Amino acid sequence: MRVEVEIESDGRWIAEVTTIPGAMAYGASKAEAVAKVEALVLRTLADKLEHGEPAPELSHVFTVAA
């Protein structure tokens, strides 16, 4: 899944996985924002699997955009 990151005008970083609705997280650094959104996505996918909902096929879990 592609993680998109950008820095906000207040200096915080935001990371988002657009293929998962609502999967976005802020961090004080790029690495922190990415780690937070990856954890959120993994929790979301685990919840889908636990409830028998379809989850995307995952050959590579994350790709961070430059």
C-alpha cells in the first residue's frame, strides 16, 4: 500500500493511505507519521479479517512515496 506523506505549515507531518478510507495520521517527524499510519492500516486490515470482510491481497504491505 502506498503511504503518501507531506509536511503541514505548522511543521507536523501527515501520512495517508488513500486506499483505506480514514487512514491518516500526524507525527512530529516523517518517520513517526508513517509508523502511526502503518499501525492504523494494519489494525484496520486485521479487524476486517477477524470479521470475515474482504481485505486486499498484500504482496508488499507498504511503499512510502518519496
